[in-house]
Amino acid sequence: MKRLDLIFGERELTAMLESLEAVEVPGYTVMKHVTGRGPERVVSEDMEFTGLGANAHVIVFCEEIMLEKIKNKIEPLLNYYGGVAYVSEATPL
């Protein structure tokens, strides 16, 4: 099983979830208003009050065979709006 972590601008959350639904992912977890430090090396305190610049973090667990369909669907969004996607192994307990 694979774990796919997607981190991208919260404004694009609806488009990203629609893309995931279109390829029929088995499910996902959404965390809104995610902040952190990236290449800019700054975390803005304004994000806590306005939400501007906040990110969303979506986690998908799926079989490896589904990854190519997901990649083809979300890659245009990530390329246009920005964001990152990472795949790792996931072993159920």
C-alpha cells in the first residue's frame, strides 16, 4: 500500500478533491489551514487570522496501481498552482 501526501494552497482544495474523486480514490484525509516553513524560510503569523497563504494537506492511502491515474489527474493542478506531492510506503498495523 502507498501513502500519498499532497500539500498545496488551500484555495485549490475543491479542485484537488474533485480530481481525486474523478479517479475514484478509496478515501482521503483533509487537514485545512496547514502552515510551515518552505524555501522562503518564513511562517507568517497573519495566516492564523486571515487564512491567506494557508495550505491544505491531503493524505491518500491506495494501492500502487492507482498512483499513475492520480498523478495524471493532479499533476496539471500542481504545475499550475504549485504544491508538492510525495509517495511513501504504508504498512497497516
